Amino acid sequence: MGATKNSYWVQIIAVAILAILSFYIREMSLPSFVVHDQTGGIVLLTGTSSGIGQAAALHFATRYPNITFYCGVRRVEDGQRLQKIYEESLRTADEAEEYPENNIHPIMLDVTREDDIQTAAAEIKSSGKPLIGLINNAGVAKHPMKTIEFSTFEEFKFHFEVNTFGVFRVTQALLPLLREAKGRVLIVSSMSGRIAGARWASYASSKHAVEGFADSLRREVGPIGVSVSVIEPGFLRSNMVAEELHAEREKQKCAGEAEEECITYPHLYNEDMEKNKVEWFSTFGEMSETCEAMEHAMFASKPKTRYVTSVVGSLPAWLLLRMNQFLPDHIFDMM
């Protein structure tokens, strides 16, 4: 009995040691890349009208005044609003004090429009400054989400055009400049790029595709000095999540177009499911955590390949991801 007990503790200690060793080996084996935090240059961010993109633009611009942040927006007024928010954030108690140089530069950039992308690339090239970073943040989620049977091809195409093909278009156009400067590529994916829930096929599959794109890109350009990192946030306080919460509440009423889908898939539309969904989408992580992760990916000497941030419901996103990795599929599916 004593020997069995000792064997049990030896196994636990061995697992703990292996876990610690694997962590340090992973951290120590990360490759080093050129750090551009003091060298100046340009960082291009897509999708900065709101949400993560806007928060990241403001976060970076206030911390790195020597870098110019080209901020992609689809409407002129969005760019003007971003600049106004930034200027107001720079105000001090002394209203007469001059603002630091405004290093936010809004540009018209719809990632589904090839002419917008080529114009942005040409403007960056003609500036004479190196392109030290690209943050592919632009993304969409069309609500309400539907089961595959009741989805349309147009809904799938909409998600892929922005979330996947947009990342491809922008990255491909700017890779020559990024290679020249040994810059960095950040791709804002989602927890849905690792875990696909029911009714989220159109969105989740577009994000899964982005994850595969990032892996291939990293193995192509990493050896020549271009870092590639993926940001995988859970739920953040943003327009996208607010729209999903509203759409979820409306769809659970099972009226109008949703009625047939509710009848066909009753296990996805009931009082308990509504309560769980509303609770999930009403719990948010801090935007600052995701911005800090993006900053590390952009300016640390040893950036990680993936950063999992925020929460999903009451669980940290990283914990839900680990559960998905280690639990059998049929067990995780019941959660």
C-alpha cells in the first residue's frame, strides 16, 4: 500500500517537472527578431474604426511617439473620430501645453478592395520610412449566427472575404516591404479560430483558415527575419459582441425567419441555452490585456507565436482552450 502511494506521488512530481521543463524549453527556444521600438518607421493596422483595432491604435500611439501608425478605416469620419479621441487622450491639465506630434495617420482601407490595398502599399513605400509592422485586425461577424443547414453561401462568403481573404490580400501586398525591414506580422484571430461552436460555422471556419494561413506564413518568412504572431482573444467589450448579444436575445424568441430553425434544432433554442448564451456574451475581458499581448508580439525580442487573451463566459480563454485540447470531443461537445 505504501509503495503504491509513493508511486502515485512520484508520477505527480514527474508530470509537474515535465510541465515546468516544457514551459522553459518553449520560452528559451523562441527565436529572436529585430526590435524596432526605438528605430521609428511605420506600423499599419487594419480595422481601427472601433473595438480592438481602435484600442490598439491608441495604445501603441501613446507609447511609441517615434513610430507612425497608419490606421485603416473605411469611412473618412471614422478616421477623424480616431484622431479626435487620440488628441483628447493627450490633453494635460495645462490646456495651453502643446500636444506631442500626432503619430496616428488614418488611411482609407477596405481589406476587400484591391485598389485600397495597393494605394496603401504605395503610400507607405513612398514615405521613405520602413514598414516595421502589420497588424491584420479587420474582421466581421454577421449576426445572428445560424446553423449550417439554415446558413446561406453569401453569409459564409461574407466572413471569408474579410476575415480570411482580407488578411491574405493585405499581407501579400506588404510582404516585400516587411521583408526589407525585417518587420512583424500580427494577425488578430479569435478563440473561434481554435474552437468552433454550434451555429458559428461561417465565422469559425474563416478564423480557422486564418490560423492555418498564419502557420504557413510563419514557416515561410520566420527564417528570413519576419516574425508572425496570432492574437486569439475571447470576449471583449466591442460592437461585435454587443451585436451578437442583441441578436442572440432576439433569435431565442424563435419568431419570423428563426422559427423553422428553432423547431429543427430545439436543443440549440431553449430557455437554458438562452440563459447560458446571454451570460457568456455579457462577461467581458479587459481590452488592455489584449493590447498588451499585441505590444509584446510587436516589440519583444522573442515574440510568441500565439497569444490567448480575455475570457469566455466565466472562464479564462486559455483554460477553455486547454479543456478543448485535452478532453475527448464528445465530452467537450456537451459543455
